[in-house]
Amino acid sequence: MLALKSITKDYPVGDTKVTALNGIDLAFRDHEFVSILGPSGCGKTTMLNIIGGLDRYTSGDLIINGRSTKEYKDKDWDNYRNHSIGFVFQSYNLIPHQTVLANVELALTLSGVSKAERRERAIHALEQVGLGEHIHKKPNQLSGGQMQRVAIARALVNDPDILLADEPTGALDTKTSVQIMEILKEISQDKLIIMVTHNPDLAQQYSSRIVRLLDGDVVGDTNPYTEEEIHADLSKGKDISTKRKKNMSFGTAISLSFHNLLTKKARTLMTSFAGSIGIIGIALILALSTGVQAYIDTVQKDTLSSYPVTINKEDNDMISAMTSMQDSMVEENKQPKQDNIVYSTSIMYELFHSMNSSNATENNLTDFKAFLDEQMNEETSTTDLYQYTSAIQYQYDVDMNTYITDADGNYRTTDIADVFSESENPDLPKEKQAMYEMMKTQLSSYELWQEIPSGTDGSLISDMVSSQYDLVYGQWPSVANEVVLVLNGNSEISDIAFYSLGLLAPEQVQELLDSSTDGTEVDKWDLSLNYQEICEKSFKLLLNPDYYANTGKNGTWEYIGDDQTRMDMTIKNGYDLNIVGIIQPNEDASATTLSGTFGYTSALTEYMVDKIQTSDIVAQQTAVENENYDVFSGLPFTKEERELTNAEKAEEIKSYFSGLNNQEKTDLYTRIFSEPPEEYVQQVLQSSMAKYSTREEMESAIASQYQMDDATVHSYLSSYSDEELQTMIQQQITSMIQQNYAAQAEAAVKEMMGTDGEIDQSAGYAKVAAIFDAQIGSVQDETTLAGYYDKYMPSGVSESTLEENMKTLGVVDLGSPSAINIYANSFENKDAISDIITDYNNSVAEEDAISYTDYVALLMSGITTIINAISYGLIAFVAISLVVSSIMIGIITYISVLERTKEIGILRSIGASKKDVSHVFNAEAMIIGFCAGALGVIISLLLCLPINWIIHALTNIPTINAYLSPVACIILVAISMGLTFIAGLIPSRIAAKKNPVESLRSE
């Protein structure tokens, strides 16, 4: 039951108001066909809109099944229109971009009916009105009568209680009008139909009740609804307000907006392109930034390979010392200073203090290596270190003693510094000695052999290395005795490397060196060798123990490095190293790992360590019984000291003298008798000092010695006292006496030998040895012999230690490296590795903590700042683009709201809520955002091709490639949709607040 109680409706017009309904009292039965007649402007349509819930009354009350609508909220009105009201408009009010079937389904969609059911019910409703064959047509493909039938089917599909028809035949011809009225009359058998019409004939013919309005008042009712009937029907009525309505699904909102946009393809495309401009700008910036970042990441990774995190067994952190020194200087500068006073800073003190070996940190690399081995195992790792590193290299103090055959087939060392051994020749001019020594020092720093970092998975070659280098010939090393030749980026190696390959003779190098000191010119070498010839070369490797041979005397070993005959045999039996491949840096490598010429693997290091440890000399030296025995000298490393008597010293020195050979006795005899007796020195000194009784005589003697004039010497010595000057003269005379006495003794020994100029001087040594034995044998005084003992008796203990012998022999422990190089696979992961080391230090005792210098952080710390600065600039630029795009999309969405105002009214008339209307326009904004984002991404991907060409042409860096990853494309599209959604919020809110009645009248 529907009843209007004193309904008044006023419309404000400027400062006045117009009354459309003036206290209408009217009730309607559940099943009747009511026609509302009256002249234009009498309030017919207003009353219809108030009954349909499209418009609100000013005063009075609308009673629905006994419930006052004064209590209704927006959702109650939405439910009421959707479930209880069906509208049939004079202008049909169909949504033009939807099919006939979709127009009819729309009301069911708002009711939350499933897709299958609403399709079935919509087709049935259309078949009822005779349009079963036209369900897929658009409204503009139908006649006026057919469109009105669609409107009736839409009104009926939700099975409403009330059908409201506003001039349903006003735009139809007579024949079609009759058809529509017949349909309405049939419907009125089950429902309440309220029709507004100007045609009294149709009203008389088809209506069961006619209500006449005039100037907002009811002036006639042919079949009033009495109070008795109202009370009777109320007991049987149903409250439509109990029906619950679901919101429009977002899919329906997308469908409505999508079909609307399809009707404006050109404008939609232009709008999408306009919206894509901001996305294109962002995408291109992101693509270029991604390409540059990828290039920077590559550079960083390659740089990290050249500058790994290096931890030495002994670390003297000069960087930390310099930092501390700077901090100390800052603190000193903060101290108050007096005017007109110059102060000093302790730079030299702090620097020298930091270089003091006592300040060096001894790193426990044994425990740290065990920690790293555990963390590099995925099953035992607790830090994910294996994910952060591309390689870990353990370095050991093992010498690479390699030899090559020269053009004559003889073996010689590959170390070019051996050419400059003549710098030790005392007969060489001093300027050449200095030149030789300088060149020897410089060339000794040249890295010839270098171990290739191995992979974290146990492979001999790290992926980091294989990604930086191309194998241009042969193969990578696979066993211990295989090595590769490392070229530079221009397929070159140094002439030093050619010397190491035996292709340059020592004489050629010597000639070049002599020319640099003599000022002469030599022809420049033109050296080359093809790949195959290089790979036919092989080296001989000697280990440190190979330079020693067992003498058979007391288990001692002697050095044979100076015995060419024995060395030739030893080298011939050395370990073969074969060149199996040639590598060079690839074009994409901005930095490389290997700085040496010949690269070998960790397998060779392990081989050398094992062979050294199992060699005979090492086995003998490390035997338990030889713990205090030097196998080189045959002496103990330590010996219990005790005080000897003169008699014991005399006996031991005689025994030592008798055990010397003739040459050793000759040398010792020369030493003994080259030292003048103290009495002789004093006697000659007194005799000489008698010549310098006055100061003038002493100054004159000094001037004569230094070849200076007397006046200059007098001025220089004026600050000296007579005693100081006399002491100076005595020291000079004493030195001269000792030198002259030694020269006379050496001359006397040579005269005794009588073999001056002879090659074989053994006979002369024998003569002097006999004299030595006779003179020493004639000495019986124990004090004199004890003096000889104190002066000439060699130590009874070795000058070396067990640790020094092990170092000489090259003995190392694989579990205790001398240095560790940790190669990070990214700049960020380098920081993660540093954090792991810090955590390790926090978990161990202070003396086991690791100290190291992070050179990578020092070299590349500015890169992060630069990248951040660029990123901030890009973000600011992007923000401006986003704001512009958002404003534009908001304006476009608002224009769409204006264009679709009538559609808003239609949706509201069939029960759509304000939220549903808002969803429709949010969906449209997001569709435009998707199209704009997708179009922007596609255009950007196409633009990357010429952009990359331009970048390569301008920078000559082929590795910088602007590109968008699939994830970035998805994110950009999502950003575009998100931005358009935000931009469309205000327009969609405006659309939701539009008055339904005014929206329907918008056209």
C-alpha cells in the first residue's frame, strides 16, 4: 500500500519559491491502473518522482506499507527504487552504449543477482514485450515503440511492486501507443501502475482509476482508496524496506564505462595519449636510469673484483692512522692558542708511530678462514655470505720459482730482475749501481704470476672471472699444471712477459739498460708471437726445498742455487707448467680481476703447498727430534748458556782454529793481525798529538784534511773548546792509525802467500795457514786465548729460528692463509660482507677480532651519494609530471561526468546508490589510466631503440642500454591507474551527489 499524506513540494527560484504540490493526500491500491491527468505544470511528474523516490517532498509524509519514509536513509531509498519501483519514461532513458539485453540486466545487476539468472530473467522480460530477437542490438537500432518496450522490460525485470510511467506514449504514434497501453493494462493485473498522461482518451480506455491534478491539488478521483480498504490491505502488506540491496559490482562499473568509452574511440585514444605523456616521461627516465644503473652496477662489480675486501695476516691500518691523526689535529686546533705564537702539529710523530710494527694488528686468519668456510656452505651458513660473494681467494706465501728455455735450449729464470744482479758488483760505477738498483726495485714489483680466483661452488675458475674475460684461444685451466696467458684489451702483453717466455735474451735487456745509462740509442723491439706458438711454451717450476741438497754431514742441507751444474739438473726435473689458453678482457668489462701475465689456479697452490710439506728437508726439519736443530747450519736454535772459565775458552778456541781450512785460517789470520795492539795505537797517537800543541795547529790540520781555508775552519770551530777540538783530532788520528796498520797487515799476508795474480791460490793459503798454526800454537797464555774466544769464536747456536727456516722453505698451512680477498657481487653486498665481519668480531675474543682496510669503500664511497642525488632530481621531475597528469585526468573525468549526467539519473532511477555511481566513474578513470599507462609503456619501449643508438653514439659506451623490465612496465601501468583513480575521486564524488531528477532532465 502506498499513501501520500499532506505532501508538499516547493522549489526555490531565486529569492522566492514555487509550490509544485500543495498538501496532496492520496492513497493507492496494490493492484490498479491509475492515470494522473492535468495540464502541464500542475505537478504530475513531481508527484511521480516523489512516489518513485527520485525526488524528496518538502513536508508531509510518504507512507509505504504503513511505514513513514521520514525515517528513510539513502540506502533505504536505493532499495526502494531497486526492488519496488519500475520507471517507464517518455524519452525511454536507455543507456545508448549498452545493448538491449545489458540495459534490461542493469537493474538485476544492482540487485546482486547472479550473471546466469539475470541473463535468463532479462531475456524472459524482453520476450514478454516481444523483443526476444533484438536483445543484442543497441537502442539506436530500434524504433520508438521498441525502445519503449525495452524500458518496460527493464522496469519489470526486477519484479517491482509499482510501475511508474511518465507519458509512456507521448513520443509514439497512435498504433504504437495502443500496443504500449495494452502491455501496461496487462501488467496492472498484478501490480500498481501509476501513469502520467495528457491523453484523456487513453486514460479512460485503459485505466481503472483517474486522478486529476490542478495547480498542485487533487481536484478529482474516480475511484478513491477508502480508509476501510487501507486498513484491510495493511494487514496483508509487505515492507519493502526489509529487502537488502547489494552494491553494484566493480566489474559492472567497468563494463558500463568501457562500453561508454568505446562509443568515443577517437577521444578515448587522444585522452589516453595525453595521459600517457607523463608516463612516457617517467618511463623514459626510468629506462635510462635503469640502463645507467645497470652500467654502474657492472662497473661497481668489476671494480669490486679489482679491489676486494682484503684482510692481511698482519694489518697496519695506515688509513685508520691517518684518520685518527686528522681527528687529533682537529682536537688540537680546538685548544686555545696565544697570539703571536706558532705551534706545531704532530704529523710526523703520528705517522711514524702508526708505521711502528708494534702497532700492527695480527689477524687470526686461521679461525676466520674456518668461519668463512662454514658460511660459504649453504647448509651450514647462518649469514647468507655465499649469496653476497662471487669469489673468496686465500693467499699463501708460496714463491713461484719458474724457468724457461732460451733460444739455445738452456734454462734460465723468468724473473727479469735477475738481469740486474750486477748492481751488487763493487767494481761497477756508482751511477750504474744506482740505476741498476732502481730498475731492479721497480721491476721486482711487476706481477708476473697471479692466482685466478676460484668459484664459490668449488670450480677452479670463478664466474666473475669468466664473465670479465673472453677465451680467445685454447681452454681454461682444469688441472694444477695448466696456466693461461692474460692479454690486455688490445691483444698485447708487455715486453717483460716476452722475456719471461724466453723470447728476449738477458743480453738484449742488458744492452737496453746500458744505453739508458750511457746515453746511446738501441732499436726498439718489435715482438710478436701467434697463439699456437705461445701455447707450445712450457715452464719449469721449482719449489723452495728444491734449492737445497743434503750434505750427508750431520743431516745438514746446503744451498745449491749458485751451483749451475746442479741447478741445471734440478730444473730439468722440475714441475712442468703448460700454457693451455689465452684470455683477454671482453668489451663489457670496465675493470678486471687479473693484473698478472700468467694465471694459475688454486689447484697449483694446493699442489705446491702439499709438495713442500712432504719434501725431505721439511720432513727432517719438522721431525720431533729436530725441533731444536737447524738443518742448514747443524746448530741448535737455542742453547743453555753457562759461564766458561778461561781454560775452557782456551781449549774450545784451539779446537775451533784447528778445524778451519787453509783459506779460513788465512782470512782469520788477516783479521787478527789487522787490528793494532792498544799499546801501539797509544804510542803512535802520543807521538802524533805532539805536533798539535796549539789551537792554531789543530785548526790548520783540520783545514788541510778537508781542503778548506783556515778562515772558514776557524769560523766554523769557534764554538768548540780546546778540549773538544783536541778530542776530535785524536779520533781522526786513531782512525788513520788503525786503517794504516790494517793495510800493512793485508799487504804482509799477500807477501806471505806469494801467489799474487795466480788463479789457484791454494798454495798461498797453505803458507799463511802454516804460519797461523805456528803462531797460535805458540800462545800458551789462557787469558790471551780466552780473548781470542770472545772475539772470534762463532756462536754455538743457529742465527735462524724454526719459524724462519719454515718461511725460507715456503712451508704454509692451507688453514692459515697470509691474506684473504673477498669479492662481493654488488656494491650493496660489499656492505653486507662488512657487516658480517663486524658481527664476527663481536662474537669472538678481542685478540681474535679481524682488522682490515676497506679500500673499496674509500674508492667508491662517493658513488652512492651521486646516485642518490640523481635519484632525488628524477623524483622531483617525476613528481611534477605526476601532478600535471593527475590534474589533466581529473578534468577529463569531470568532462565525462557532465556528458553522462543523464546516465547518472537513469542509474539512480533503477536503484543505483551514490557509491555505485561513484564506482562507475572511478572505473572509467582507471580504464583511461590503464590505456594511458599501457600506451606510455609501449611508446617508451619503442623510443628506447633510438635513445640507445643516440647514447652509444654520444658516449661510446655500448653497455649503457635504456630498457624497461616487465616488472617496471606493470608498475608503471599500475601507477597510471592509481593516479587516474585518485584524480577521478573528486569528479566521481560530484557525479554521486547529482540530483537524479535534474540528471534525467539534462537532455
